[in-house]
Amino acid sequence: MPDDVYVLDANVFIEAMNRYYAFDLVPAFWDSLIDHANSGQIRSIDRVQSECSRMKNELADWVDEDFNHAFDSTDESEIVQTFGEVINWVNEQTQFSDAAKADFAGGADGWLIAYGIVK
């Protein structure tokens, strides 16, 4: 892997599709994501893929068919352990509501942080 690897959240894909880089308007954007993933410059994680796949739309098809090679597993024990540490830190913070903590724990963001710390 190159020294600088960018790990993408679901929002990168969702906002691009919904706003400025719709598949039919700017297919080169989506091709460039594939190219950057193939060169190791960008990655994402399995939990982001799951979030996108649940949408049952063109993005879901793209992540499952064209970009699936760029989603790394978060099942490594070190990532799982680090995720637990991230969640413990979040739960200790009094400025976050319980609902926000639960939302964070149930999404991909904590896993992205754990993956980034480990990798």
C-alpha cells in the first residue's frame, strides 16, 4: 500500500451520487475511484459497503459489482479491539447524548476510526 491511503466513508459515495457526480452525468468520477482503489490510494471498509448496499439503488449496484475489491474487512482482532476502545471513549463523553452514542455505535464511523488507527 502507498504511504498515503485515504479511507472513504459512505457519505463520500452517497453525496457524490446525489449531488455533483451522478453516475449518468460524471461517469469519469466513478471510474477514477476505481482507478485510485486499484492503485491502493483509496480504500473503504466492509461496513461502509453494507451501508451503501442496503440502499438498493445504482450506488448499491456499483459498490457490490464495480468497487467491491476496495472494501477491507474489519474482522481483524486488532480492529475489533480498537473499535471497542473507540466506543468506550465515546461512551465516557458527557457532551454526547445517549441517542447519539447509540447511533455512532451502530454505524460504520467507529469502525472507520478503528480501521484508520490500526492501518
